[in-house]
Amino acid sequence: MISNKLPKMFYGGDYNPEQYDQATHIEDLRMFKLAGIDIATINVFSWALNQPDEDTYNFEWLDQLIDSLYNNGVHVCLATSTAAHPAWMATKYPDVLRVDTDGHKRKFGGRHNSCPNSPTYRKYSERIALKLAERYKDHPAILVWHVSNEYGGECYCDNCAAGFRVWLKEKYGTLDNLNRAWNANFWGHTFYDWEEIVPPTNLSEHWGNNNSTFQGISLDYSRFNSDGILDCYRLEYDAIKSVIPDSVITTNLMGFFKPLDYFKWAKYMDIISWDSYPGLDTPVSFTAMAHDLMRGLKDGQPFMLMEQTPSQQNWQAYNSLKRPGVMRLWSYQAVAHGADTIMFFQMRRSAGACEKYHGAVIEHVGHENTRVFREVAEVGRELQLLGDKTLDSVTESRVGILFDWENWWAVEKSSGPTIALNYVDQVHKYYAALFRRNISTDIISVDSDFSKYDVVIAPVLYMVKPGVAKKLEDFVQAGGTFLTTFFSGIVNENDLVTLGGYPGELRKMLGIWVEEIDALFPDKHNKIVLKNKLGDLQGEYNCGLLCDLLHSEGAEVLAEYAQDFYQGMPVLTRNKFGKGEAWYLASDPDDAFVDDLLKSICDSKGILPLLETPAGVEVSRRSKNGQDYLFVMNHNANEEVFDLGQLQACDLLTETDLNGSVQIAGRGVQILELK
């Protein structure tokens, strides 16, 4: 826990003084004090500096830097430097270089250019992590260990092909099992020798943006790639733990990042950390959902906001400045959803290369008289004021939304029924409806304990893994409410269709049979017509994308299609199952329908908003030792007013007592300690 390391939130970020001279470093330390900076992430990309050749290690510069920071009140998040291999390594051992999906072998350059199945990369990355742990195991400055950086990407080299075959042997045991799991008789894909299996690339099964003709092998390669990169992380993790058993080790994740199954990764991270880089046009509900995903990876434990920009980014098409107050607002939004740190990339702007225009606490001008620095210093002052008030506090939710990486891969590797189906967007649609009502929501996995929730929502649960249908049935039978949507219950974990009628294993619980699935063009839509008023649901709503043509097998039909040859067929059903209810929504509705549907469901379960607020004013809650804290965040540029009702509170940021009607400034934040 963070509170075991410092009695307040960590405040700081990535620091690369090796890019500057010593005089600049001394000036940085002065400004760190002004801004309230108390932690620096160092050594992220310094492998070439640390290891100039195969046998030589140079840590003297790092000794001086760590001591200098610590002696000036700044603790250290020490990275292992393995995010980019040195040029000498690529020259002498080209097996570290990746091969892309078109069969091209990379040259040295960029980053994430290390093959995860390279024996050379694995050997030297593990070795340097061990040497760092041995050298700094007793240094009081180091609070957190940071393995590599933003893992990602794929490789299709010969080492990866060989590793994939080993992985498949361990998973399936025999080729007969593999051929059955992959439906290998399709298009003559039957394998008689493991060596016949090659990775799915644009030279074999793929075309375009990872579209696949043979989803079984493609899905397994995605699993293999995620597992293989995780193995690289674990080599360094285990090396550090062998020397420092009680160390806190993490690596920075990237929210809804498709290539890596973060629920698997979370098992090997002592604390989750992630890098949050929304654009100015990113819905604030999407950023909130990403924070909630990070919190959900370790069953609700607080996480680290490892990186965000103090102002602008450098890699988007249009790198706008964060408007005054937005950095503070988005920082506290992370805290509201479970962060116990506020950290930046970067502390001082690089003078050259591709990140020289990425925002920083200290700008190129080199002094503290900038808008950005003043805003950073103001948050630093507030964090001193907050102390440990919210540290280790948790978020309690009665609604869980199911998210699954393998389902994501399978949905979007599918050869139909529509190119327009985006799994994450579908999850966000339901999350955003709850967000707009200030209803706390957890993002959960298929392995989560469903019994903690009153409502579980699983948009587009295309893949039903072994045991999941039974878990959901148990949840509903015990009194839970389950909602799923079109294109659910279609396949098993191998992307083989569950025969006997959609939605497969979910059919009995949902009380329906889906006969056909119609894909609508982007400019076409149908309508949902309610048979009777249902809570706030009444009248007609638009729907589109996909339309399931379904029949009730005991489920109550609540709404029907208004158009096309399936006019009058069910589009919304509710099935009593044990003590609970299982809902099915057969098409992709407009936001108004989702808002009204989820309001109806939540109202029926007594799940009410934390506060009623104007549009754009977000409310989240964290709790600690029986004390509740409400975070009220105004994402609008103008002042807004909301009502606390019967609540009495103190705003911890201004030390002001509040009750009744409350004003909140444009882009303002209030942290309300409830009395």
C-alpha cells in the first residue's frame, strides 16, 4: 500500500536528468521543492548508459542521482531500464529484433523493438534487473520498482514461431486436440506435425488490420503474445523479489490496450499503475471507465497514476494544450476513481527527439514562472493539505460491467457480421449511462466474484468461457439482475460456435432463442417500441448496427421492432430465473434508451445516484474506515450548482463547510468529507 511508503499521495513523475548537465539538475531540485514534488521515476530508458557493452555495467551516475534526489526530499521509483535495448545488443545479437506481420525484420531504433522470445533479451534484461536490485536493495530512497515501460507490440520471428509451438503443445497436448479446437478441417488446415504450424501474419492467415481467415490460430497467437511478454516482465519481477522480497513492483499499463490481457498481468503486479493520456475530445466518461478498469484489475485495490501530461501531448494528430484547471481536474478524477498517486510524464521537457514537444512540469524556458508550473505547484500544495485522508480508501459499487480481453480479440477478429462492431465502445455505452447518473460502477472480469453486485452487465458477451454461464446462472438464481446484449453467447473459448441455437449456454437463463442476426448499414436503423411503460422507458427509440431476430422461450417480451420484415419480433426481453432476472437487448439502441433502461433497472434495485448534479458534473465516492469522501468534479467551463440535500460536508481542499445548495467553479474540484 502507498501509505506504507509515504504518509501522502506520491507526487512527481518521470525524470531524465541524464539528458541534461549537472547545473540543470541542481536547478530542477530547487523547483521540485517549490512544486511539492516528492517522487521521481528514473532510469526508464537508460540501459545503454548502464551497460555500454556485454560485460560492463556503469551505475555510478545512478548512485549519484539517487543520492542527490533523496538528499533533497525526493524519493525514487526505480525503473529497470529495459524498455529499449542498447544498439550494441542489436548489432551483436540480432535475435532481439522483432519481425513484423509482413515478415520484415526491424533494425535498431525506436522502442518496444525487443522480441519477447529472444533468448538474448531475456538473459540480459533479467540480469540487469538483478544487478540493480543487488545494488540498491538497502537504499531508503527507493519506494517502488518499475519494470520496463509500457509493454506492447507483437513479433513473428522464428523464435516466436518456435515458442508458439511449445505454448500450443502445453495447452492442447496433442495435435488431435488442437485440430478439434481450431476446427482445422476448414479450408484444409489439418496439422500432422507441430512444425507445420506458423504464426498468423499477413503472409499466412491475416490481412489488413489483423483480420483473420482462421480465428482459432489468431486468437491463440494473441494469447501467446500476451503471455510471452508477461513472461519477460516476470523474469525481472522474480529477479528483484529474489533480492528484495518485500519490494513493491509494478509496470505502467495503458488502459484499454488491446494486445495484453491485463487481468492476467495484474496477478503479478504488487500495485497497478497506468499512463492516462486522453485527448481533449475524449469523453470524460471514457477516461473514468479506464480508471475503473485499472482499479478493477486487482479487485478494487487503489492504483498508481504513473503518467499523465501536465499540459500537451506530442503524439496525437492535434496536440492541444490542457486548458487552465484541466490538469488539476483530471488528476483528481484519477484519485476519485482509485488512484493513490498523481504523477507526470515528464518532469523536464526533452531538448531533442520525438518527445521534445511533450508537456512537462518544467518547460524549455527552464524556470517556474509558467502557467503549467503554477498549476502543478498548486496541486502539490493541496496534496500536502490532504495528507493521508484518502490514501488506501476504496470504492464500493453495486453494479459491475464485465470486460474480457479474449472476448475483445475474438469479437474483432471475427469475419462478420459487421465491421462496425467495436467491443470497447459497446462497454462504454453502458458505462457512460451509469456515469451520467453518478452511479458507481466496477469493471470486472469473468473471474470476479459476481455475488458482490446487485446488477451485472455484459455487453456483447460473444465468447462464453468454461464455467462462466454457470456463474451467471448462480448469480441470477440468487437474486441478481443480469443484462446482456446482441451477439452474445455465440462461441466458446476456442471461437467455435456453440451449436443448438444462439445464445448458446446463456439460452436457458435468458429464455430466448436467436434465429438470425441482421447487420444494418451505417445509414440504416430500426426502432424499439415499448409494449408498455417500464419505469422511464416508454414510446419509441432508434436502434441499429445489429438486430437479433429472436423468439421467446419463456422470457417476457417488453419491446418489439417497429420496422422491416421482423417488425413485431422481440427486441427487449426479461426472464425470471430463480430469484433474479436476466435481460436481453437484441440491438444497439441510442443513448436515450440505455439511459432509461439502466435507470429503470437501478431504481428497481434501490441503486441511486451519489448526488443529483447538472450534466457534466461528475460525482464519485471513496471510503475509508467508515468515512465517506465524495469527489465532485465539474467538467464544464462554467460554474454549476448542485444540492447536497440532507448531507453535511467539509471541502478538504478549501477547509470549508458545505450544505444545501453548493456552487462549484468551472473545471472545479471539491473533495467532500461527509459528516
